[in-house]
Amino acid sequence: MLSLQALSDRAEIGDLLVREAGAMDRRDWESWQSCFSENASIDYSENDGAVGSPAEVRAWLASVLGRFHSYQHLSSNLEIELEDDFARVRTMQYIAVKMEASDGVRVVFSGIWFRDEVTRTSDGWKISKRHEELAWRHNFPTDFEAPVAD
């Protein structure tokens, strides 16, 4: 049976991951970055994305995602391995994106897995390491090229 502390930690970690996705959808980059520890490492390369610190990836996200009409990130299927003030988390994300394509506006979908390491800090749980795994894409134009940051 899980302790009350473990239940609380799991709820707080889940809230952190939903808050991160929501901040991205609102394009609230300050709130998004606050979900990560200052020295966190982020690797979005499997989905043609940036690799770097939260500040570096934030700049890339703001530039690249600003080119899409809209998008939503749905986080679910949290698998949390909790070890005191540290946890390994695997989360599924389903992403819908309305984008401009060579054949007009279209809605595309992708599925990803985040493999995160999270750490308890004096400010609550923070993501300290993130790796994004691309699971699948649907309805992307055949000539789609991942945008490059300005």
C-alpha cells in the first residue's frame, strides 16, 4: 500500500506534467520553463526538435510553435517510479496541431512518450531530465519538414 507521502508525491508529479503541457499550449514560456530545474537537460531530437537547457529549448519552442495556428497536448498514462526525492516518469502525450501546409490548412496528430527524471526541490517537484520519444505521426503532409528556429 502506498503511503500518504507517496500518494501526495505522485499527485504533485502528475500536476507538474499537466502544468508543463498546459503552459506550452498557452504559449506561456515563463511558466513552461518554471517546470524544469535550472540545470535540466532536454532532448527533443527524436521528433526533429531541440536539445539543450530549458532556456535554449524555450527559445526554440517559442520560435517554432509560433508558426502553428494552434495545438493541444494531452498527457496521460503516467508511469511513476518514486524513490524518495527523485522519480523516473514515463508519460504518453497525444498532440493535435492545426498547421499551414502546402495544400492548405490541416490538422495533424502525433503521439510521443516523455521519459523524465524529476526531483523534489524547495519549490516543489521539477523536471531535471527529459527525453522525447516519437511514437507515431498522422496526416502530416508528405513534404513536411520540421521547422527550424529563427
